[in-house]
Amino acid sequence: MSVCRKPALAARLAYGDRSEKEPAMTLNMLVGKFRRETDDIVSIELVDADGHPLPAFSAGSHIDVHIGDGLVRQYSLCNSPADTDRYVIGVLKDPKSRGGSAALHGMLAEGLRLRIGEPRNLFPLDETADRTLLFAGGIGITPMLAMAERLKMLGRRFELHYWGRSLPRMAFLDRIAASDFKDNVRIHCDDAPEDQRLDPDDVLPNPEAGTHLYVCGPQGFIGCVLERARTRGWLESRLHKEYFGTIVSDDPAGGGAFTIRIAHTGAIIPVNPGQSAVAALAAHGIELPVSCEQGVCGTCLTRIVDGIPDHRDSYLTDDEREANAVFLPCCSRAKSECLVIDIL
Amino acid sequence: MAFLRNIWYVAAWDHEVADGRPLARTLLNEPVVMFRSSQGVHALTDRCPHRFAPLHLGKQVGNALQCPYHGLEFDGSGACTRNPHGDGSIPKAAKVKSYPMVEQDSILWIWMGDPEKADPTLIPRFESLDPENWYIGKDYLRARANYQLEVDNIMDLSHIDYLHASTLGNGNGKNAETTVVQDGNTVHSLRLNRNELLSPELERRNGLPPGTPVDRWLDVRWDPPGVMELVVGNAPTGSEDPRKAPGQIRYFQHLFSPETEHTAHYWFATSRRKDLGPEGERIVAEMIVFLRQPFETEDLPMLEAQQRTMGTADFWELRPILLPTDAPGIRARRVLDAMIKAEQK
């Protein structure tokens, strides 16, 4: 076990339970086996550098991986929570990524040393649910695998639906085929047989008490599933989501859904999780002038009639921020459920 | 383009105004002459009210400046104290405008606004320029560029890898993170670059073995209208918070005042605590000579070229395309704009 374990324990004893916000202690790990699951997804097994057992984790947990150059990225654990000797993560080399995953792909070798944070769980599984639906899109399969392992072990009723563009681009299919829970899994993709090419909407049931839905994958996928679920009357308390198997709270661009109302027309425009207000408005034919698109230049400055914005820009001064009379819809969101804005 | 009036501007380094040697400088389009008397430092309009001769060409007589043309003398309050002609009577109107002036932290600060409002406690402190406790290397340049372009230059140090590629840059700045923090009317530009290799020149000057990776931060504190302290530190790479890790910290000061709309005064300095030993005096003297080169031959030509390209147009009118690294400079501009707007109400 790494030297960090003892201070972690001491910190807990001294201060009680740590909240999720406090920095977790780090562990020194070695890359064990790794496997190219697809052209751009690799699964990586991490073992303790000194061969000690690892801190236990619950299904849905993620770890911080320190990639070097100060880069830290979050990856969901996808192995069984019953494992005590390894953590397994799936890493997508995303051309749109900010460099972390591509760097990890580039330096990957057996025996590579990596520093990671202790597992944290922001996507916990309600293990007492009567029925559980796991909806995974693409790389969003990773936390779902750990959840499926756990639910199978507990003997719970569940279904895992896994969407991808084509079979060769879907990771972990071999593992699923060889698993105890293979009968609970449905694969959906464009090159699958007709009856399996199903839209999330086709397999989403009407809400019933005791059924929980978990969604993980690209933002558009999550937004679409949640929108359908809400339309059908699912309660928020039974909807659970995580983006890309990474943690949105660390990503300034991420954020929950809210609604925009245009003051003088009364038009109501939903802003999906991860979608910018500017993009949501554009999708409804309302084009705001933008330039930097990251809250620096103030070009899209918009007046607020009602509601509380969640300012995420760097343009507004502190006084303007507190006044909440304007906001920058290219990057800022809402603290209230609805923002009423003044545009023509 | 309006200037903020009710604010302390830098007018000179303390050593630039020596006893018996008046110094003339234009600030906010106004000609000012500064001189030092037994009562302190003074700033007057640099124009005799008689025939409009520039007073700075005259000589200091006791605690007064004597006009070089006909010999009228003016004290630090601007009052005419001697008329050598006729019966020597002094016309009531024979006085020049006097600007409040304070000497603090090696700087002569001037108040260009309503003298009633000139509160010296409003002057931003530069403890790292306090000559009691610090060795200070100081220098001055004049730029044919608006002072806010100069402020932008310091608030966004991402230019180092390009403009200073062969001197201060190392090509490793692309991963640096820039954040902006506002505290009242003070804006901080906080820049952190992890796992950076400094240029060989900077490695040598910081006493680092060649090829030592460091986490380097370059934090700028801006106060209106354009005075900045840059604190540069480095620590061995990999610590949780490099700013708190044991490492090296260096202090640099960049002070700007408008001469006109399109020209600026630039005072720059570097300082070292005296308790680190007398070696510091030599280090700051050498460092300031070294720094002048990139500032004068790399920054200045760029700023002046920028100004020529912009002509007399307003910055915002030209609709700049802005990047994340611009956030601190833009915030500083907006704070200043808000202050100017409030003052003109």
C-alpha cells in the first residue's frame, strides 16, 4: 500500500467524514493489463504499486487519474465492486478531449506508474430499487458495468441497454458476453439486427414506483433520454445521470437543465444539460451575436427580467454579478429553474 | 477617450526628481513640472502664467521654482512668492495650478482630479518597493501607445512564448491556466503553468540546474488606472499548491500612466528583500538591465505597432476577438470603464 493510506485514515479520524469536495488522498498505482477494446477505447487495469489491497469502492464510483503535466482526469471504475486487488477504467481517445485521454493513450505501458485519487461516488446506485434500468451510450458503458456486476450479485431485477454506432466501435462486448449478467443486456446499434436497433424512447417504460433509471454517455444522449423520461412523468428522484463516465461538476461547461422564457413573446426554450443557452436559443431560431463563446468578451450580454443566473463568465464585474440584471448566455446558466430574458 | 481623474497616478520614480533638478512630464495631456523642496515633492502646471514659459527650464531657488524668462518665482503650492520687477507686488491671479503629490514606496504619486478628494490612503501599496526593506532596480520607458494596451500586455502573459521567444519565453506556456479574481476595484490575473522548463537564461538567473521542471506561477495585481505588481514564483513540479510549496519568489512592478491618449509612461522595477543580504543590490541592478532589453526591443515595438494599426479607434469599437487568457485584462478594462462612467455622471 502506498504511504498515503495512513494520513488519509488519520484525516478521517480527526475531522470525521470528508465531504466529496475535499481532496481525496492519492494512491500510487501501476498499470497492469490493458486491452484495446476498440480502435479508440482502451481498458486499463490499475494495481497498487506495492501489491496491497485497494480501498473498496461502490458501483458508479470514479477515480481522479493524474496524467502528468498537471492534468487530472476522472474515469469511472468498470470492474466489479467485489474486486479488492484492482481498479479497471475505460478510456476513450476523444478527438474533442482537452488532451488528458490522448496523453494517457500515448504513454500507456504495462508497469507505468500513475497517481490516482481514492474512489469517489457521485453516481451512486440505489441497491434497494425493485427494478433498475441502466442506459449507456458509448463510453458511458463504464460505470454501468460495475452497476450490472453489483445488481447481479445482489440478485436484483435490472436491464442494461447499451447503444453504440456500430459493433466494432462498442467496447466490452466480449466481457458482457462472458459475464453472469449477459441475459440482462440489450445491445442497440445501427448495424445490429432490425429488432435491436431501438431508440432509447422505444425501451423506456412509463414510470412506476420502485423503478430507477441511470443514464451515462454523451451529453446529447443523456439530454434526450432525460427529456423523454420527464415528458413521461418520471420523478427527478428516480433519474440518475453521469456524463461520459466523467464528472460534470468539475467541468465549467457542464450543468443541469433549465428553461428560458423570452419576455415579450412568452416563448419557452428548454436548455438541456451541457447545452449552452446560446445553442438552445439558436436551435429555436433565435441567433444571439457571439464572439469568444467562453464568457470573455461580453458580445452576447443579455438582460434578465426575472430569475437568477449562474454566472460562469469572466467578463462581468463583481457588482454586475451581484445585480443579476444581465448574464452571458454563451457560458452562464441558471440557478433558478427559469430565466426570463429580454431579447427581441 | 476619457481619463479617470480622481485617482492617484504614478508621475515619477522618487530618484527621477532630485533636489534642484526639476522634472517635466506630460500626464493626461497636461504639462506638469515636479520638484523637490525642503517641504517635500511638488507638482505644478509647467507653464508660467505670465508669458507661458515652461517652468522646468528655470532653476530652483530655495523652495521655489524660478521662471527662466522673467524670473517670477512659484512655491510648491503654486503661489507666486516673488516678482523681481517694479515694486515687487504680486498680482492676485499670479499662481499656477498645483497637484497633490505624495511620495510612497519609491513612487511619486500625483492626483489629477479634484484636490479635495485626494486621500493618500487610497494609494495602492507596493510594499515590495519600500526602500527601507528592499533593494530595488528601477527604470523607465516611454511608449507611443495607449497605456491600456500596456496594461493588457502585463495582464496577459501568454504573449511571452511568442513575443519573447528568444529571451523570456520557453515555448511551454500553452498549458498554463489563467484565472481572474476581482477584489473591489483590484483585479488579479493568476497564471499557473505546471511542469515547465524555463529558458536557459532564466534557469541560470534563478540558480536552477538546466532542465529542472518547475511549476511556475505569474500572478499580477492590478489597481486602477494601471499599476501592477507581478509576483513570479516557481517550485519543484508536482506539489498540490505550488504557491504554498517551498520555492523561489520574485517581485516585478509595472506602472503605467497616460501621457496622452496614444502615448504612455512606463516605469518598471524588480526588488529583493534586504534581509536576504547585500548580494541582492547587485542582483536587482543586473536584473533591471537584463529586463530592459526585452521590454524595450520586444514589447515596446509591438505596442507601438498595435497603436499604429488601431490608429485613433477605440479598443471596443474594433470588436476584438478575445481568448480565455484575456479575461483578467478585460476585467481590468471594465472596472476602469465603470469608474470613469461613475465619475462623469
